[in-house]
Amino acid sequence: MTNILFNLVSIIVLLGVIIGIHELGHFLAARKFKVHVIRFKIGFGKTLLSRFDKKGTEFAIGLLPLGGYVQMLGEDNPLQGDESDQNLSSKEISYPQASLGARAIITAAGPIANFVLAIAAYFLIFMIGVKDIVPIVGGINEESLAQQAGIEVGDKILAIDNNQVSSLKDLNTLLALRIGETGTILVDYQKPGSDITFSESVGIENWLESELDRSVISYFGINPFIPPIVSSVQAGSPAEKSGLLKGDEIISVGDNAIRTWYELVEEISSIPDKDTLLTIKRNESIFSVPVSISSVQNELGVKIGRIGIARISSNEEIPEEYLVTTKKGPIEAFVLGIKETYNFTVLILDSIGKMITGSVSAENIGGPIQIAVLSGSAAKAGLVTFIGMIALLSINLGLINLFPIPILDGGQLVLIAAEKIKGSPLSEGFVEFAYRIGLLLVVGLMVFAVFNDITRIV
């Protein structure tokens, strides 16, 4: 129950910010062109709170935090409330009285505000400083693309398709661009302690066109590098009895050297109910301790070894030599904010295009349940991660609203362009029909997204 409540609060805060900024863009543009705003509402359904300003605009919060709107005088939109009697000042006009250019700017201001929010969010992230894991290979999955390329544990990934890889996030982003494609992926990498660059191409065919249930990096065959450092020790476990402490690095099990957490797990799992020696690095000291490995049964009923320790689970616990830290001054952070917003915009558009063409399954579309889970996880991961989620969803909202579907901002821009070409206002019947079609499409997409969310849970 606590987890559900936390996720609920997280999604309300997250959606409140990105929807509020979107509607604020429309609102400020309308005020700039002296268009009277009847209502500024965040959320749909029953109004929970409302107040009026000196110009007669109602500011309200609805029960369902799944959208919002800015209703302007004379604007006809089935998602908005009815117009009430309005007392306009001599300087205010209705939406239809505004020029086509002004109406286009007012309409586009919402999505633009979302992109501005994303840039501001990434600017803040780079000012605070963001840490990511260096793209060193911690494990290789059998019969994977990474194994085909000859990549081994300890190798450092330098580039994907001639695009530089500086961190694990870069690797994930560049591989995600190849989802649903057929062709080859070019990988550049280096061996530990070597300056020689290896370049290998691996073939793909409709790569990952179905629903993804784990990271793209994992599908490629790479497990991120996680050092064999103890994050916590279970009470009463063999590890506690042997004197292991949080922060200890296990560098060998018996005579076998250990480089990564995956190698540690594999080695311990292979010797259930055995006694062995663990070589430990604690601070600057290296010493050995005896340990009696216990055993459990895995999901296949096979007995495997366990000693009762947990791996590090956050970047804050990883030694600095395995991290790349990006912390910039205001100018560089602003430039990086623009670049990051652009990169994710391209990635999202690429994914949408592949869904439309069928090269990627539409089962990847997520709805409010999925957003709630992701926002809750992001909030638990820390401020920087949560801000990053705000930026990513803000880009999503901006792009979706630019779709040429009547009722969305992109559809309204199309109607404005049609009116410009026609040279006169479009008929009320046509506009109403277009809105109804748009509403049907939006509701259908929402129902499909919720259905996907439910199937993920089930």
C-alpha cells in the first residue's frame, strides 16, 4: 500500500509539472495576444479547487491528473467546459478574432513550453552533476550479438555505428536507435590495458521488434560492469560469520580471480556447501578469510551456493574509477541541455516512426499505469533521476501534441493552415466532425495504452 501511495504521489507531481507547463505556454501566449482565457485547468473531471483572477479567468484543478486545457473565449473543443457569460475588457478579444498567425503561436506554445521544460530540466541535471557507469563490459550473454563481435569481460565500448560512447547511457541510446531495423551494427571497443581499437560488425534482422522486457544493452548481450563490492551483509549468513563488511571488495574465490559481480555470483553458485577462502580488499589492506558456503535451490530445483551478500545498486556506491561524471557550468550545461533534448526527441520520433511502419511492436506503448510505476521508481532513485523523467515525459507530451490529429495541438495547427489556404473560416460542421474523429483516435490510443499496462501486470 505504501508503494502504491508513493507511486501515486510521484505521478501526480510529475504530470502536474509537465501538464502545467504545457498549459502555461498556451495561457501566456493567449494573454500576449489579448485573447480572453475563460479557464486554466489541470486535470479532468470534477473540480477540486478553483479561483478567479482579476480578468475573470478561472484557475482550477481536476480530479484526474491525466491532462488539462486552457479554454479561450470562442474556442470550440469537446474536452473543455461550456462558456459562461464573460465580461471582457475593451482590450480583450475572442480566439476566433485573433489573427491566424496569433492563433498558430498560441497553439504551438504548449508543445514549445514542454521542450523548454526539458531543456531546463537537463540544464539543472548537468549543473547538479550526473554520474553514469563507464561502458566497460561486466558480462557477456551466450550466443548474443556482443559475443559474435568478440567482446569479452573487461572490454571498453568506444563507439556504436561510429558514434562515440562515453557512458552506459550513451550505449543504451545508440543501441535503442537500431530497434526494429535490419542491417549491421558496428561496434568499436578496446581490450583492457590496450590502445588497439577493434571494429566488428554484427548482423541484425528486425532486431527487437517485439515488446522489450529488459534493457537494450542486455539484449545486445552486455551486462554493465559492476565491481564485486559488498553493499550489505545478511544477518546470520556465512558472509557475516566470516567477518565480511559493507564496502569489502572480493578479488578472488579460492584460486580463481574475480573481476566483476557476475563472476563472483557464478563462482559462489558453482560450489554449494563447500569451504573456501575469499581474498578481500578492505581499504588498502588485502587479506583472506575462510567461508563456509551455504546452498539454496534455484527455480529449476538445482542446488546453488550462497553466502548472503548483496551487490551495490546505485552509482553512489560505485568507486569513482568506474564512473564518468558530467558536471558543467551554466553555459555548457545549457548547451548540453539543448543537445540532450534534441537527442531524445530524435530517439522518440524514431521509435514512433517504427511503430507506425510496424518494425517495432505497438505493445511498447505505455499508459498511465506504466507512467506511475516509472515515476515512482525514478523518485526513489533520487532527485536527478526524477528530474530526468520529467524531461523525458515532457518531450513525449510535446511531440504527441504535435501529431496532426484534430483535438491535439498539431491537428489544430493543420486546421489553421487549411483556413489560411482556403482564405476563409472552415465550416462549423467540418470542424466539429474533425474534432470528433480526433477525440475517437485519442481515446482509442489511451484505451490501447491502458490495455498494454494491464497485460504487463498480468
